[in-house]
Amino acid sequence: MSLSALLAARTADGNPIRVGLIGAGRFATQFLAQARHIPGLHVAAVADTESERAHTALALTLWPPTKVVARSLADAIANGSTWVTHQPLALTDQPGLEVIIEAGSKAALGIRHAQAAINAGIHVVMANLDCDALAGPLLARLAADRGVVYSLAYGDQPALVCELVDWARACGFEIAAAGKGTKWLPGYQATTPDTVWSHVGITAEKARAAGMEAKVYTAHVDGTRSALEMAAVANATGLTPPGGGLTFPPCGHHDLARVMRPSWDGGRLERLGQIEVVSSEERDGRHVAGDLRWGVWLTFCTPSDYATDCFADYGLSTDDSGRYSTRWRSHRLVGMELAVSVINAVVRSEDTGCPQGFSADVVAVAKRDLATAEILDGAGGFTVWGRLLPAMDALAQRAVPIGLTEGAVMRRPLPAGQVVTWDDVLVADTEMLDLRRRMEAL
């Protein structure tokens, strides 16, 4: 039965899916914009440490004020309204919710929220990729042990890439590579909150007026966000990162089959089954034709000569040999598509991407020379950016994950461009460090 039919059945039974939302940023606001138009979906609670942000998100998406008056979760469930709170953990202290969306931006907080939901027997849809990169495989294991779903968020690029990978494997194709697109040029790694807006293409004044957070956009521009997203894909699919980190080759959709094939066949890949991110900009600054800045893609081949011949018969885009082909999606709707994950988790007990192991890590790299006693400011800041590495390489280098660097103190100087190791820093959050060690031991 289709998702919409399953949801309609819940509606007919007077038993809507009861959802709790943690975080009220743009992703969450986009979800709210659509959720109010989906019969059978009841957003019973919205939590943000700044509750006014939650009220702003609800107002922006035109939720009727009379529906945002609940004084408790029980009140919201009884009356079909929405409870707003500044205490995210309160969503798991009371019964009634079937699924919680973690859409915050702090890794440590997201992990605590996810653990609380799992312990309460509530499904988790993880839209906080900082959290997933730091401890996703452990959270997925805890969820499985508790009999609940831990899922990546549909609409965000990792879940969409996972969907393409699942399609290819279900059809018996061999995956050459999979990934996403973004805008990237050499030197972007040094971007800081003071310089980010020139890369985005707006003024700092306009960014402030639009409520755009400099650290969030810096993490997108400097490559950290791409690394976090591709770590999620690697851990969910078993595909492998490039040995030295993402390379961001410029490539449009028409060139994917040529560029994203193994080096021994004339492409850029170290091996079959690789993760990569393509750039929408040529190295000289020219815009790539047919760019996939907002999209996702997959290249594949088949051992069947007959099927290979059929690629041309049905107009598939291929390389010059005709052996490698590609699928792509040029856009995504981010939080507006998130209900797909919510409904899947509750009515099918299925994820839209879930860590299967610890295949990839995002390690901290110095943006500039760092001094002894300097305090690091984490992803999207002035001090470090995140590089994707195979997990075994990251562990061998004793590299510190980007998610543990906020508040960490430098023990010794470190030159720009060097990976931050455990010998270089004292990590502030010992609770998260202990949890991370548990995940590495899986």
C-alpha cells in the first residue's frame, strides 16, 4: 500500500501520526509549511531552546493561532493542537508521540535528544547531520535494540542519495559512484563567518535581515557540510570516501558517466563504489553547464552486455563506451519532503537511510595557524573545517571528529591545513567523548 493510502487509513480511523519537532530553523519551518496540509499528520509539539523561534516558524507557515494554544503535550493530543516548549527533552518525558524529528544544529544536544527518544520507544528522524556524523551508527544500533526506527531525513541530500543507491542495488546494477552537487572552489576551506557572504552572493546586512546564520552557511561553503552529508551516505550504504577527502570535480549531469567512472576506464574514481561531490563551478570560476548544485546523482554499470546495449536503446546518458550510465535528481525540497521519512517510520517501520556501520568520518582540519591555549569554535567557525575520510584512516591518524571541536582547547601549535589529532587538543565535552568511543568500538 502506498504511503498516502496508509496515511489515509490512519486518518479514517481517527488515529493521526503524532509528531514532535525539535528545532525551529529553516529545515523545520519548511516541514511545518507542508505538515499543516497533510491529513493524518499531527504536529503535537514543537520544541526550541528559544521558544520564540518556534512561534515565529509557526506564524511564518500560517498555522492558525487557535491551534498553538496547548499548555502541555497531553492537551495538544487531546485537542488536536500544538504545544510549544523551550525544553526539548520534555517531548520524551510524556507519552503520546510516535516519532520525533531532531532538526537542531548542535551535535551534542541532538545526540541527547535522540537517545531520550529511543529510550522512550519513539522513532527518530535525524535531520541534524552534525549529530549523525558524530554518533549515528551508535544511535542506529541503540534504536534497533529498542525496536524503533532511526532514519535520515528525506528531502536532505543524504537520504535522496540513499534512495538512488537502493534503486540501483535492487535492479542488480553495480554502483560506480554516488553523491551530490554543491558550489565549491579551491580556497573555500578557509572561509569564515566574516567572509562567507561574498561566496554566497549577498551582503552581510541582507543575510542578517533574512535571519541567515553565518556559522551555518560557513559550514556549507567551506566543505564541512558536504563532508557531513557524504559521511551519512557512506555509513548508510557502505560506499567508500576518496582516500584523501572529497575532491569536488566540476561536472554537469551530462558528464557524470564520463567523469564519475573508475580511473582505469578514463574517469576520476579511485575505485568502484565511491562517494564524491561535484562542483557547480569550473576551477577558473566559469559556471558548469547542467550543474547539480542542488541535486544528487549516481553512476552505475551492469555486467550484462545485453543490458548495456539497452542503455542506448532507451536514451540513457552514458560515457563514450556506453557501459557507464547515470541517474540524477537536479533539485531537492529539503524540509518540505520530510513527511516521507515520518510516515515511513511510523506506518512501515522503515527508514529512508540508516547507518549500517562506521565507514566514514569527518575530521577537523586547521583553517589557519592555531596557537597553544586557543579555543576551537567547531563547524562553520574561524578555526577548523571538516574533511571526509574513510573511518579506518581517521582512526589511524588519531584525528579528532569535527563534532567534538567546539570548545576544545589547543594543547600545542598546529599549522594551517593540518588534521587536528588527539595529541593537539583537550576536548571539553567528556560525555560526548565517551559516547564517541563507544561508537568507534562497534
